[in-house]
Amino acid sequence: MEAHVIAQSVSKNLIGNVLMNGGVIIFAAASLNNTLLTPLTGSTARVVTNLAVAMFLWYLNRRRRSVQSSISLWGRNRPYLWIWGCLGTVTIVCFFQAASASGVGVANFMLAASGSLLALVSPFALGQRLNKTSAILAIVCLGGAAMLAGGLSGILQNTGPLWGIGSCVAAALAYYIVGQKLKDESVVCLMFYWSLVNCMVHLGLNLSHPITWPNELSTWRSIILSGLLASFGQYWVNSSFQDGDPSILGVVSYLSCVVALVFDAMILSHSFTHTQYLGAAILSIAGGLATYLNARKMEHFG
């Protein structure tokens, strides 16, 4: 892969991760001063904005190309696209709950651990071989995630890590669906299904648990800005994996979790123990190394 292609994909991934983390942190900061901003408020605003952005990008694509060559919103492998949307719904709901209870940094790390979980279950669920090095690194990653969650007592005493585990499992399944069944679908198509299913589920959640939206203009600006940043960030991250080197991008993604944890401590004033910081370091190093080695192995055999 040429150097300029690698640099371009890394830039997209960095921009995307910064935008997504920035969006979540802006919402979390606004919720500190407004009790009306619940996790359901945040996830609802995010998915509605995401659907609007997906439709906007689709419209721009149709303007630039002929109708025949433009991106299809509905895609080709629709059953798996609907499954992808359902898994995305579980991921985002659990993520916002985890971020509210344990902080943005912890929620990001728990979500990133989905790759390690998928690696460990792949020999049983997918019939794939897992070498000793990858297995050890995956176990170390999950151990780091457990330390970050505060160990067994922390998981049992705080719902945040439990929600984080939920987002981790759902994301692992979603990544498998994309990697095995949806490789040829466009980023806009994936965003559309992710947003559409999320919006339908959130409509039901809002009917059963009505949200009281804030009246302050400044709060609404934070909500809209948060949704826009996260939505465009998702587009850039997804786009980076289409033409980039997964071994490098995987490391970048883990580093972005570190940045989120630091911002969480500095901006949102979340306090973390030395054990949690050590768990974050272990998860970052082992996760980044596992991602790098696995992608290099796939490149070698490919």
C-alpha cells in the first residue's frame, strides 16, 4: 500500500475518532448542567442526526452522479443490513448508558474490547483458528477491560461496566456481520440502516419513556453539535477502513480511547484509580498489538 494512501486513511480515522469522541464529550459536559439530558436523550439526538447526515450524503452523491451509478440506500444484502442496524441499536443504547454511569473513556474502552471478544469466540462460532499469541493478547485485553471496570466488585456495584459489556458484545457481532456479509455495501448505506433501525427503536422508547426536552437555546446547540460531530465522525472512520491498512488503523482506534479517557478526567472531572489507568494501558497496548499482528497475518495469507 502506497504511503500517501496510508497517510490519508490514518488522517480520516484520526479525524473521525476526534469528532465522535468530541460529540460524546460535548453532550456529557452539557448534561452536567442540565438534568433533563439523560442517556436516552443523547442516543435519540445522535441517531436522528445520523439519519439526517446519511440522507444528506446520499443526496449529494445523487447530485454528483447519474441515477444509475448513484449509491443505493437500500443496498443488496438487506437481511444482514437489518441485522446490522439492530446490533447498532443495542450498541449505541448501551454505550450512552455506560458513558453516563462510568464516563466516556471507560465506555470507549469497553466498546474497543469487542475485537478481543470476537477473536476469542471465533474458533467456536466461526470455525477459525486462533494462534497462541492472538489468544493470549485477547485474554490480556479482556483482563485490562476488567481492571478498567473496577474488577468484579466494580462490575457488580456499578451498572456502567455492565452496559459497556453489552455494547462490547453487540459491536463484536456487528463487526462480524460487516466483515463477512457487508463488505461491498457503501458507507452511506451502512449509516442509513444503522440510523433507520435506531430511529424506529428510539421512537418506541420515547413513547414508553417520554423525554422532556430542554428549553435553553445553548443546550440545544450542544445537542445538535454533539450529534453532527459524532455522525460525520462515524462516516470518516467507516470510510478510513475501506481503503486503509487495518493494522495501523486498529492502533489509532485504541489510541483514541486513551485520548477520550484523558478528556474524561480533565474536562468532565471523572476520577479514576491507579488500577483503572493500568487497565487502560494494558488494554491499549495489548489491543493495538493484537490488531496489528492479526492484520499483518491476514495480509500475508491474502
